[in-house]
Amino acid sequence: MERRIYAPFKYIQGSGMIYRLPDYIKPLGKKGAFVIASPGTIDRYGKGIAKSFEDASFKVEIAPFNRECSKKEIDSLIDKLKKADLDVVLGVGGGKAIDTAKAVSHYAGMPIVIVPTIASTDAPCSALSVIYTEDGVFESYLFLRDNPNAVIVDLDVIAAAPPRLLVSGMGDALATYFEARACNIARATAINGGKPSRTAVALAELCFNILMEDGLKGKISAENHVVSPAFENIVEANTFLSGVGFESGGLAAAHAIHNGFTVLPETHSAYHGEKVAFGTIAQLVLEDASDEDIFEVIEFCKSVGLPTTLGDLGVKDPTPEKMRAVAEASCAEGETIHNMHVEVSVEKVMAAICVADRLGAM
């Protein structure tokens, strides 16, 4: 039995980091940095990033990311990178911008530095990109050669973001322990190709414990755009602990059910972590977890504002046809729901979603 632990080469979290990026880029390349960032991120931080590279006498080019981590977008940015003649990729932004930058660096064979501007997903640390269609429907996982060379987290930048994004990150992180636990029981293969390690499961459990202890305080900090000790802990849990925990501990039903919900257009306004949070409740129902586990998760979600019902996700008319479509996508061949230690079927997933919705409404 082979156990693997994957993690970024460096994880650095502090204040003012976004304008010190050349310090971490220069050891990785000689030509300069190709920055991939969303238009909003460029508007807010582009000039400051460009000036920091200019002051360091290091070439930089900033390319806008166009909303979806799709094959078309990745190919377009690879073409721009080739023309720019640079040798380090720098991904700045949210989960999809980061996943796109990782995919570009993977295909270009270049080092990658990740700078999340929000703590809404565990994407920054992993050797994985989630590929969507141009319409935002889950398509596939792209497994990368390496984890990022560095993940640089600027707490001031994260604190300036809308608080809903930090809460969404808590929803993504919430699944980490329960999915790793399920994979460990089943001795399923984790995302990194090995069996869940005790280290990964322990990190996933630490992630969960931090959410329970500091989640509400972290949310209040985010609402007031201040950096408190609880806020720092939540950012670390959302970004590093969840990232290493899911990649080396494994994914199971919660993320598969998230992927299933992407087939419903009405859920596209819900963030990744919001759908994963509901998927976590559904997973616990599917595996017949204890009432203590289920209601601890539901009460936590309610305390920080994560969805606990289908209506919260935007599904106002959950017809049997819609729920079957979600369940069928969740149970597709190769989906992570097949890592569960209990029997899985379309009917059982439909039932779990229904019961989760009713429990979440209590």
C-alpha cells in the first residue's frame, strides 16, 4: 500500500506579500513572470504588481483571465505566453483563475507561483486543475506534474475581499475531513494516486477543528475587513490544510455532488464551496453518519451563512427530473463518490439530497 503526501514547495502567509512577489519569482526564472489574473484583480492590484517587478528590474506581462477554466481559455493563454517569451507563470486571483494558471504552467513546463486574492477554495496548493465547459459545467480533473513552487497569501488582500468568499472557502474546507475519513475507511485512492496517509487525515481533522473554533469569528473579521488571529487561522485552514488534506486524504461524495449540481443552471450563482457544503450534509446522510455529526455541520453552516437547503442553492423547484440529473452526474463513471465506503447508486444519492434538504430546513 503506497501512501503519498503532496504539498506546495513553499507556503507563505502574511501581510503585504502581494508587492513582494519578485522575491519569490526571481529564484525560479531568468526571463520574467507571465501573470494570469482576472480583470477585477488587475484593476485592483495590477499597477502595484507591475511596479514591484519594475523596481526589481524583472520583466512582467499581465494577461487577463476570462471567467472559466476551460480548455479554450487555457489554450489562448498558452499562445500569449509563448509570444511573451517569459519563463515563470504567476496565477493571481480566485479558484478558477488559479486553476487556469496551473494548467498553463503544466502544459508550458514552467514553474508556477500562486497568489490567491480570496480564500474561497483549496485550489492554491494542489497539483490539480478543475476543468469546466465554457458554460460553467464541470468537465474533468486535470492532474498536474507538480504542486505549485510557492503559494503566497497576503492577508490584507484576503481581508479586503467580500466576506461571502471566505465563508465559501469554509464550505469547501468543511468537506475535507469527512471526505478524507470516508476514503480512509474505504482505503480508496486519493487524488494524488496514493492511499490516504495518517498525516493527511490528521491535517483534515485539524482543518475541521479550526472551522468549528474560529469560523464565526473569522467571518466577523471578514465582514469588518480586519485581520484577527481567528481570521488568520481560517485562511490557513481554507487554503493550506484543506488543500493538502483533500489532495492527500481524498475526495468522496461531497465534491461529486457539487459536480452534479453544476448541471442545473440555477445553481451557477452559488459558489463552489457553497455547493460543497450542502454536498457534505448529503454525504453524511448517504453514509448514515451520527446525528451529532450531521447537526454539528448543519448548525455550523447556519452560523456562518452556508447553504443547508436546495432553496439556498437556488433550486426553488427541485423536481424529480432535476434531482435525478444531479444524482446521475454525481454518480458518473470516475466520479469521486465511488470512493465512499458505502453502497452508492443514483437512487441513494437522490434520497440523500432529499433528506439533507429536509434536515437543513429544520
